[in-house]
Amino acid sequence: MGIQRYRNLKKDWARELPKYFSLRQSLRGAILFTDIRNPMRELDITMYEMLLSYNLPTLIVLTKKDKVSIEEVKTAEKDINHVFGSCISFSIKEGVSVEKLVKEINELLSS
């Protein structure tokens, strides 16, 4: 993908996402996936703030939990929880992670 096409795509998303969030009355919340190795980059924070501006409950999911140590998982969770309120760490390779994510999604949908 060329740079210009990427820029145009980014502009399209910036224009369309606010429309989507404001018009989707049935939308119950959002899930923001971010890599646990580099959590909450500038674009993630921008998206999180946009979701908050639409009063959408947002679940932050730290992905690729299996790529870091247990200590790094704990540190990342603590940092994200401190700044953003809550998060869960996730690895597709762990059944427990999948179950936990499904539980969180069900809670989000039932609220």
C-alpha cells in the first residue's frame, strides 16, 4: 500500500468512525485491542478518547500475553489499570484467556 493511499484511508476512517459511533444506537460498548509489548500507543489513546466521548463502555484487551513474562504482564496490567481504569491480558493460545475475554464481552453486552 502506498503512502498516499494510506493517508487517504486514515482520513476516511477519521471521518467515518464518528458517524458510526453516533448513529449506532444499539452499540453497547467497544473492545480496544492493543499489543501488550507496546500498549496504548498514540492511535490507541485517540481511539479510547473517541469512544469515551460517545459514552461507550470500553474494554481494553492487551494481546499477545504469551510473548512476554508474567512480570511484564503484571506491570502492563497495573499501568493500564492505573491510567485507564481496567484491562485484561489475552493470549489466543490460553484457553483461560479466551474464557475470560468471552466473560468480559458478555458482561459488556448485558450492561
